[in-house]
Amino acid sequence: MEEERMSIEQIRALPKAAIAQKYGCSVQYVRKILQGKYNLTTLRSKQIVKDLEDILKILERDTNVEN
């Protein structure tokens, strides 16, 4: 994630409040990590990015739902 930034649409789609609650931090902290305003120097920030990338993969993968 350090090399490529997420788009605004991708950032909006992610559950920032749930991740913030999981890691005991603020939504603003999660948002700033996503925007690339913080370096990923702590274990917590790296874990947050990993979780958000996993969620984004789930949201963006193709699904074939037939009725």
C-alpha cells in the first residue's frame, strides 16, 4: 500500500469505524493511514492496512449471484 494509494471511492467503501474499534484507535487515525498521511512504522498501522486490504479484495472481487 505504500507504493500505490487507494482511490477515494475505495476509501469510502471501507468500514473505518469497525477497524478503529477493533484496534482501539480513532476513525481519523485509520483514515489518515489510508490517505498515506502516516508512515506505516507501527505494528498496529501495518495490521490495519492488512485488514483493510483484505476487506477491499472481498468488496472488489466478482461475484455471480443468480436467483
